[in-house]
Amino acid sequence: MDFCIGTCAKIDQVGLIKRSEDLGVTHFGVGEGPLLFSDPYQQLALGARETSTINLGTMVTNPLTRIAPVTANSVATLNHLAPGRTFLGIGTANNALRSMGHRTARVKELVDSVNVSRALLRGERVTHDWLGEQREIEFLDKNGLWYNIEDVPIWMAAGGPKGLKAAAAIADAVIYCLGPNPDMIKLVKSELAKAVAEAGRPAGSVKLISLTWFYQLRNGETWEDGITNGFGSGPISSCLTNAGFMNEHIDELGASIVEASTSAAKAYLGDPDAAEQPHYLDVWSKYLRGLDPAHKPLITKELVDYWCMYGGPEDVREQTQLMIESGVDLVSVFLSNPFTAERDINDIGASILARG
């Protein structure tokens, strides 16, 4: 079974990549946040030297903190260390940009970056618009001495209708926040298929990769322990990225879950009209570091059931299979707490992959 694990970049946890490979994980993605985490490419490079089969990449980088030629060079350099098992995951940077007090990337900026990176990774000359000037650029190493530009798939993280259509037109795969809910998965899969067809690409040419929150319950634990000891505030991220899409499909998904997800997202972001706004550095200071107690009242059982893979060993195995049967091409879980990531990886290996 192909399976992907994502974590935030933490440079002293490079051993988790080798451990994942040993347990049968096929893909490992590392998230980026300049003010939040370690640098992802340094961790991936170290991981490449310690592994031989697992696919490695960003999950995800963005088009604003790194311009396209730099991103293309970074992933091509990684591909020199891990040839044929490198991928580029890229999105609009909800955490990376907002934690610095800036807006996320616009879909057009994301698309432009992907197009430039794709062309460079194909060995093509392409026009790059930067600092208000357009210039032709291309990789100048034609012999593979400095980097490897062969066979680097691009995964685009999408969280709304525009992002999904953009990914369908230019990406090899789309990363989408999904839990083990067949209705949501089938809807996203259907909308992706329509967008791929509209873009004139072959059916099935863009794969659907889930991004799910994970925790394996211990004896006597409940869904609330899953929040406290496991995925923390992760489900709110799914609400944030999916609110726009879900509100366009209330009839298919049901008003209850759409309202619950939208309400949680709004409560997390706070009242935009309030006289006093919390400082963005304070808002993001506890992001993906386990549970922020202030967020626990926002995360209901309805949201946990919808967005998270959790339960006993048989439960998480069945949920994984359900997601695949519903249309997910590659199940991916993002481990939202670096301090418990090793525990979670071992659980995934024993409960899901060992029974593959």
C-alpha cells in the first residue's frame, strides 16, 4: 500500500524519515514555515542520504517566500541526492505567510510559479516575471553536474474551487484536506475529474492525495483524547481550507457539517471587525505544536469524525481502506505534533502498513 506521511520540518528529527521507510511508508513530505519550523530542504537532504526507496518532497512550499527559480533549484538539488524519488509540493502558504502577517499567495501567483518551475525542471527556457521585469531563464547545467531535473512530479495543495481547477490544469497531483468521509471524497474526486476534462487532460492524469489528521486511541481513550494527545488543532486547518468549497456544495454535503466547519474556521480567525485584533505572532505561536487549549472548544466530535483518521488499530486501517475505495489515490496523514510524531509513525506502521 502506498502511504504518505507529512510533518513540519524539525531538523533533529531526520531519523523519522528512515524509520518511515523501514515501516513501509512510500512518501514523506516536510512542511515549510520560515518563522515556525526548521528549513525543509535541509531535513530532506539529510533524509535522502539515509534512505534508498522512500519518495521525498515539500508538503508544502509556496511561491512567495521562495521564487520559482529558487524552488526549482532546491528540488532539483534534492533530486540529485535522491534521483527519481523527489516531488515538489507547493501551495498558497496559509501558515508560512500568515505567521509573518502577510496574505497568502493568490492562485495566479501559485500557477505562475508552478509553470516556471515545471518548465525549468523540463530543461526549458521560460519567461520569468520578477521585480516588475520579465526575463528569460533556464537551468545552465546541461550535464547534471549540479542538480538533477529529471522526473520531478509537482503536487499542488488546493483548498477551494479555484485552487482545484488550477491544479487540475497543471499539476501531477492535488493535495486536498480530506478525512474518512465518502461523501466529501467522492465530491472532490468528481469535481477534480470535471476540471481535468475541462483542461483537456486525460482522465485520471491528476491524482488525488488526501491530507488527514491521525491519532490511534489507547485503551479507554475517547475522541477528546484524540484532540488532546493527538492531532490537536489540526481539524481546524481542514475547516479553514475547505469552507469556501463546502459552501458551494451544501446540498451534496449537508448543512450540518458545512455550518460546523465554517463556524470553526470563523471562530479561529476571530472577528475581523473587532476593535482589538490579536497580534498575528500570538495567533500562530502555538501552531502545529500540539493542542492550543483555546481551540479545544471549537473542535467538536462532528468535526473530528469528519476530518480525522482516529480510533483503534482496526478503525484506522478500515478508514484508510475506505478513503482509497472512495477515490483517494494516495492517503496522506499530516502529523501535527512533532513531539509525538515518532509514536504516530510507529502506530501507522503497525496498524495500517503491516497489514497492507
